[in-house]
Amino acid sequence: MPRPGRLPTLTGMSRIQVRSFTADDIDAAAGLLAARHRAHRRTAPLLSPSFEDPSVAAQAVAAAFAQPDASGAFGVRDGQPAGFVLGAPKGSELWGPNVWVESAGHACTDPEDLRDLYAVAAQRWVDEGRTAHYALAPADPALLNSWYRLGFGQQHAHGIRDTAVEVTPSKVAVRPAVRADIPLLAQLDLELPHHQGRSPVFSAGSTPDLQEALDEWESDFDDPEYAVFVAEHEGAVIGSAIGCALSKSGSHTALARTENAGFLGFAAVLPAARGLGAGRALGETVCVWARDAGFTSVVTDWRVTNLLSSRAWPALGFEETFIRVHRVVGY
């Protein structure tokens, strides 16, 4: 029986002592983060090895703490650092009254401690009126289970694969886009947000205006940092995809940004043409482009509730590295 006044823990260790995160905690948090990343790379070796160095991890933690209105919690057990959670809001109204725990924003020696750390950090966030909480967590079952038992669910996934892709025979042909494709490229720009606004995704993202999409393509079509491809079937364009360096992505930062990686940043297929294999053909083409451009891996991401992409990209060999989890407090 436990002693009166002391609750048992799942690990049998003494309870974690949790307080607010301060600047003095950055170095200790970096040691925890480096250890987490070291363990993560045992199952995802294509991720950047640099964050296994505590000095590099410290830069990532310091950057997270330097975000406007950042706050969090730090935990100690028996005088030793045991974990931290650190979040900050994003200005976009798309995410609601929010706080984001990014890839450098949490680590702990025992996944169960994450629940105690969040409990302290989240009270301040809710007191500030920030009730939409997001976290980008390694695709580690034990760590994710702690987020799930805090009321979070999966929303988004990041995936990575090497560039040793084999192109499979297809009913569709893929080629580089030309200026004459701009009207179809603009139309395809609308298809992804249209699709994700429907069930079961129900994304709150807005759909761009067709004329705005046309104008943007006319302005940016010749940008050499982006590789644009279209898929054709029976002479008609039915889909498109874009490849670029991962460094161009604003959603893949810190530990989620792998060095020398290409990025499958966009892919869409017209609804009437789905089922022909155009998505796979486009994805394979971007992987081949990345290989030929000298990248050593390719990264992409998808909404887990998007029934098409959440099946297509893992089937193409993308292995989950990070999962964005989400909860809304008060419902």
C-alpha cells in the first residue's frame, strides 16, 4: 500500500515536481530534448542527427522560448531534470485561440510525466483564453499515448522516405508543367482545400479565389526553386504536384526539418480522375526529381482524416515521423 498522502506512479519512481518554465531551464531542457531525439532516430534514422547534440538542441529550445507569449512547465525528480512542455500561440485566426507545442517543445524521461507537465502549463494557457491546443510529437506510441490520455487526438502527420524510389507502371503520364497548364494548375489549387473542407476532414482553411490562383501562377511559374509536374490521362491534365527543398516549408522546422531533404509540398487530382493512380505517379515523380536534384530524403505531410492522402503517402513509402495532436478545452 502507498504511504498516506503519496500516490503511486506507473513506474514506481518518486513523483515529478513541476513548476513554470524559465530561461534558466533551457540547457537542462535541451539535454532532455537531445535524448528524446536520439531515441527517435533509432526508428527514424533519416531525421537530422544534429539535434542529438545538446548544444544544438539548446538553440531549438531557446528559439521556442523566445516566441511571443511563450510559456510552459519544467519538471524535476530527485533533483534531476525530468521533463518540460513549452508552447506559444500563432497569430492566425485559422487555429482559434491557440497554443502550439512544436517539435522542440517537449521531452521527458518518463512519458507519464508529460501529463503532469501539461497540467501545469495548460492552466496558464486556458487562463489566458487559449483553449485550442496543438502539439507536434514524435510518432512514438508511448509518448503519443500520454497525449491521447490528455484528451488529444491525431490531426496531422509528417512522413519521410529515402529517394530510392521505383517508378511503377501507370495509366497516366507525368511531365513538367508548362505555361499553357496554368489554368488547370489554378483549378487544381482549389481542389485540395475543397476536398479538405468536406467530411471527414472538415478543415477550417479557406479556399482561394480562382483569379487569385491564376495571378499567383502567372507571377511565380518560372521560379526555379519549385519543380511543378502535371499528370495527364488521354491527353487531358488531371493532376499536379510540386517539389521543392524542405527548407521552403514553414511547417517543418527545428527537429522536423531534415538537412538536404526534398519536399512533396502539394499534390491534387481532379475528383473525376481519382482512382487512376495519378496521385502515386505524381508522388513517385517528385521523389525521382528529389533524387536527381541531390536530396537524400523526401518529406511530406497530410491530414490523417484525409482518406486519400493518409493512404496514398504511406503506401508510397513515407513513414510517419511526427504526429500533430489537437484538443479544444471546454467541450
